[in-house]
Amino acid sequence: MRTITDHCQEAFYPVDFQQFDVSKYKEYKDYWLRCDEYSSDMSFVILWAWKDFFGYEIAWEPELLWMRQTRPDLKWLAPAGSWHRDDWEKQLLEHVGPEADFADVPKALVQIWQQQLGAKIVAEENRASFEYLYPVEELATLAGNKHMKRRNRVNKFRREHAAQYLTLTPEMTARVKELQASWTHDENEFMTKMLAAEGEGIMRVLDHWTELGLIGGAIELDGRLIAYTLAEPVNDDLIMIHYEKGLPEFHEVYQVINKDFLFYDAHSYKIANREEDMGDEGLRHAKMAYGPCGFVEKYTVHWNANA
């Protein structure tokens, strides 16, 4: 008797995977905006920044964009495009084959897959990859007792330093790159490797940040930049904070750049996505202390057509 896999192998066809090309940012975003949820893992900016380290590839299909990580092992990402379709089994068979592992799939797509595919989909929550969502107005003003400690840190910085906030302009790119190059870290070997790869990606993004539709800001003190941020406006309501770096000798500068950027340059947005905590307990505590209003919940997913 023929199995589903027999049919799968007949249906599966070679997909034309390509490298990420910055010239296709706008075309990609058109597909991304059709998704039900927006995670930073699916942002073109992040995919392009990490394309060499993770070996990201993309297949430009008419209805969906299929993406995969090829290093250190093969994992698929959630496809970009409209998730509201009734042919997911056919799509998966044709594009990823009868069995595959997916990383960081947003909950909205997981629920659609579970409804259509039942036991053929096994999903496991990945708390370390949840992305934190915050009301922009709260973080831009730090008003109320809830944010008293953070507001006090910002005020302490302002008392001690005659610094100013600057809206990022193309003329400042070289100065931001200089700050990024001087940004140091003292982590374990794995984190050092990851942060070095992140730094390479950031430099690539900085060379094209206006083409990628990014906005940002910096804190200047005594003629030098001591902190910067780069963010992606996703739609009229959502801003995604991709990068935020500050010199470690200025302890409160992260609270300052966070607040000032949202206050001066992102106040028109309703929600700020400040991305994940990567399972780091200190980072999780800091992100939770700001009082998120929600999360982009993500899952690892195993697809098996014969289950």
C-alpha cells in the first residue's frame, strides 16, 4: 500500500532558494505584512543581518516566501504571506517535504496549522524566544509609580551628564559605526561568538539603514556618541527595536536612549516590540520590570506528514 510519503516525494519539487538581497526589502515586506503576527525573526533586517552566520536562504514563490536556516543545521522558518489558507498540507509537502523542523513559529500560525493538520504538527513553546510588547506612550514618558525607579535613573543620568539626544541622520552613520566597533563585552565563548556575528550584521545594516526603512537616535556627550538605537517601523501602530547599544561606563544610558527615542522619534506608534530575552534571566527580569502589555509567542514545530 502506498503511504503519504510516497505521494509526498512525488509532490515535492526543488525550490529555488536564493541569498537575501537588500534590494528586495520592499518586496519582502509586502509579503510580511500579510502575516497575522510580526516577529523580529521574520524581519528582513534581522534575516539579512544574520544571513552569513545562519546561512539564511529564501525562495520567492507567488503566494508565500519560504525561508530556511542552513547553519549549523537545517531549520525552516515560518513562511511570509497570508496564513489564512486551507491548503497548508499541500504547501508543506511541496516546499519542505514530508518531514521538517521549524524554528520560532508565531503562535497565530501554529494554531492554524494545528487546526488543519492535527497530529501531523507537534509544537513546543519556546519561552526564551517570546518577544516583549510595550505601550509606546508608557515607555516614552515613564509616568506613574510603576516606572519610578527607571524614571529616577534617567533623571540621575541627566543630573550627572550634559548629554543630548540626536535623531539619527545619514551623516551620523560613521559615528554610529565607530561606537558599535568600540562596544565591548565580557561573556562566555559562545556569547562572544554570537555578539561578534551580531556586530558584523549591524555594520552591514548600518551601511543600508535608510534603504531598509529604519529610524533611530543617539545620545551624545562631549562630542561623542555614547549610545544609539535602530528601529524598524512595521506598520502605522508597531515599531520594532532591533538594536540598542551603549557604552558600559554610563550605567543609566540604556534607560535614557530607550525613553528618548520613543519620546522624540517614535511617539506616533502605539506598540514597541523590544524583542526576546534569549533565556537570559537578567535580561528577562529587566524586560519584565518594564511591564509588557503582551508577547509575540513563538514555538518550535515538527511537521510529519505520516504522523
